[in-house]
Amino acid sequence: MKIAVKSFPLCKKILLEDNPKKPKIPKEMEGYVSVGGEDQAYYFWEEQGKAWKDDELRKWLRSVEDEK
């Protein structure tokens, strides 16, 4: 998990939010996903967010430190 948090820190951040806002996507980027970007994190939350609603799981995720 430390590797995942290091590679995609915005995914951890967004999974800990209750109702994140969808990021604005520039028109020229529609249909693409920026790896590691806010849009990727949001799409991950849309698909997987419900699985991370458990309080114990969120507590565990908060404890995973970003590897420097």
C-alpha cells in the first residue's frame, strides 16, 4: 500500500473524502485520463469509493504513510 500511496497519493486523499467534487477536465483532455492526476483519483473513487466507506478501513488507510 505504501507503494500505491507513493505512486498515486491523490487516490488515498480522495478515498478519505466523503463526497469529492469532480475535477474540471479541459476540453482537449476529454476521453483521456492523466496518470496520477485528480481526474484519475476521481474516477477511481467513482468505481471503488463505496468499498472504502468502512470506518476501520479508512482508519487503516489514514495510517498508511506516504513513502518518501
